[in-house]
Amino acid sequence: MFDHCYYLDVRASDQSESRFPIEIGVAGSLSSFSFVIKPTQDWIAHWSSEAQLNSGTSLQELNTNGLSATEAAQALNDNLAGLVIFCDDRTDIDMVSHLYAAAESQPKFRMELMIEGWVDDMISDYARLVAEHKAQHTTLDAKPALKGAAAMRYAHANMIPL
């Protein structure tokens, strides 16, 4: 049932209203990938030492290794076109929308907030499984957003009886 589901996690620059996406991770049964995003000129104006401290990523790393907003949007469309992509936080949806606005493009996939409509016990079970996966995979050599997406995939698959 969940063999071909994909999960997306976004790491934002900070928690402020002017936050922007700096990393996206996608995990699925057929493929997983992640990338950092080079800030646009508008986004750079909101970068601060606090953003660097909170994100653990330097502006230099984003500028050197990041995809432009256009390249990032295209990479998502190339890999996810026609699919429903699950996320566990409305901020992920907002950050993807922010990315596509900067790229002057539209996603070719649909994002769904998978925890919408869940009862408290389901949310608690899900959060426990995410934390369990992250604790078991602390040495996984992957970007934080990819680790988050992989943990979502694990939790969702293990909490729902098939």
C-alpha cells in the first residue's frame, strides 16, 4: 500500500516570517534525494548569523553547493511529476510554495499534509516512530532534510497496519 509513497521534508533558514527554504529532502521506496538551495537576492536580505546558527548551514555553503530556485523546482518536477507527496508539517507546503514562487513555476505534483485529520493518539504514535528512526540512524551520512523525510517514511509505514 505504501510501497510507492514519497515523503518530503524542508529545512527552512529560520523560524521567522521571512524564512525561506535552504534544503529539501525526499524519501521514497524507489528513490531518495536531497539538495541545498542557493538563496535568491531577496532571500539573502533576510539571512542573519542567527539563521546560520539555527540552520547549521553557512551562506557560503548554500551559495557554493546550492541549486538555484529554478533548478530546485525543476529537479522536484522532474522527479515527482504526477505524484502525491506527503509531508508532516504545513510549513513544508509553505516552503515549497515559496520556492516555486521564486522560480516563477508551478509544481507538477501534489503535496498532502498526512497528519491532517489524525487523532491525538495517531500523532503521538507517529512522533514516537519518527524519533525512534532518527535515534537509530544518527550516523546516517545524509542531509537533515533527507533524514527527516526518511524518518517520515519509516513512521508512516510502521504505524499503519497493512
